[in-house]
Amino acid sequence: MYRVYGDMLSGNCYKIKMLMEFLHIDHEWIHIDILSGKTKTPEFISMNRNTQIPVLQIEETDFLTESNAILNYLAEGTRYLPDSGLSRAKVLQWQFFEQYSHEPYIAVARYINKYLGLPQDKLQEYQSKQLGGHKALAVMEDQLSKSSYFVGHSLTIADISLYAYTHVSHEGGFDLSKYTHIQRWLKQVEEESNYVSMGHHYAYENP
């Protein structure tokens, strides 16, 4: 059985939970509180020297890190990842977009607001993330005006990668009301069989 070390309020970790539920993959979820230094312990560093979550434990001493790499590993051979060629490359394209053009703005703004409580010394940084976040959302809106999902007409891990932080982007100050195609896409993802919400599982794991 797989073991996942993560925090269900982290979008990067939530991605993994979403795919595992969609695929009915048995796993054990180990909650890691990043704010209390749990990723800096010798035990955690032995799994990921980069001291970040999520971590997927595959075998006793075999670990995989980086959320999108984990998604690609778990989705291999399933309908959530095209077999090869241009379609697979487009999935990777959107996953790179998520990590370089989306997450650094939308997720960081959310972290400053939700996790840190928007302290005064972070206010300028928080505000500076808004322009880049809306640029990413505009790129997404344009793509979703042309296709049902990011790659073709069915859900892939490209959608899972982008959904995780987009659906809680309001927690970083981003108003999605003008992004009608993104709103439609969010509802489509949430209507998928075995969809799990971020908050539901966090409450379950932390009674």
C-alpha cells in the first residue's frame, strides 16, 4: 500500500488525494504540519532532502517527491494521462505552467493570507502576486473557452494540477466571477465520480 506524507490543505498534496480517490488507489495518509517544522526532522529529510510535501512512499526505501511527478507516476496507463505524443506533451505543458506561472502567484498569495494571516510585513508581497495570478487565470480562461478541459474533452492530470489551487484561489484574494469558463470547468471537475473536497478530508484526519 502506498503511503502519502502531506497536508490536505496544501493544493500540491490535495492533487495526490484527488487522483488516488478517482483511481481507487489504497493508501495511508500521514498528516504533516509544515508550520510546526515536521518537514525539518531527520526522519522527513531522509525521505526528501528538499523538505517539502507531498512525499509518496512506494517501497520501504523508495520515495517520490514533487506533486506533478507523483501524478504522472500514478496516472500511467490510466485515462487521466494520454499514452504518448502531442496529447501527453500538452498535459506536461499545463503542469509546467501550473508550477511556474500559476502556483507562484495564486498559491503564494493564499499561503500569505490563509496560513500567515496577512501580516503587515507581507502585505506588499501579497499585493504583488495579484497581477501574476490574474495573468495565469486569463490564460486558463482562454484555453477553456476553446475546450472542455485543458487537454481535449476529458479530465486529465493537467486539470487536477490546475484545479487544486484554482478552486481555493479566493483565499488568496482572487475573484473568479469574471472567469466564466473557469467556473464551468470547476463545476465539471466537482461532478466527477469519487470527487473529494479539500476541507472534508482535512476535518476527517484532524478530528
